[in-house]
Amino acid sequence: MAFGIGSNPPAADAGGVRGTQKKVACECWFTSTGKVMPLMLKIEDENGEIRTIREITIHAQEKKRYAGIPSLEYDCTLVLQGRCVRAWLIYYQSENRWVINFR
């Protein structure tokens, strides 16, 4: 029939990511159950220096889709240069890359 009967609806989409994304390198641990746990980040600051962030507190983890791309989004607090900073850490599974959005 012409009205989509028998077709699968697209998966729910979270829309676009707000804010500015910065590329990060992330060391993570994959548990035996498949859960991804970020352990350490490396990020380039505005002076071009690579900063290492080891203190990561994860408040929540959620699976999302941005423009159809599956991702894992972590609501977390990072200790960056002695300050606690709230951020979203996002792992794009199909592209195998990490980005961060500061709040």
C-alpha cells in the first residue's frame, strides 16, 4: 500500500549537538558486558599545548543518534587546570572518534 504500511520508521534522532565540539583523544576501558568507561582524556588547549585530564566523574551515560549517527554521550565533570568543569563527552561509534562540548 502507499501509506508506509509494512515499512520501518526511522530511529529517533536527538537532532544536532549544541555548542562547540573539540576533538579529544580518550583512553577508555571496555567492560566484558560492552560498557564503555572513559579513563583519561588528552585535549589541545588554545595555546596548542596538549593537556591530560585524568580526573573524570561521569554523572550519566546515554545512547543517542545525531543526524542518524549512533553515539554515546557522557554527562561528566572534569578537573582541568585545577578547576571543575562540566562537559559532554561524546563517542561517535561508527566514526570511532571522541569529541567534547563544554557547558
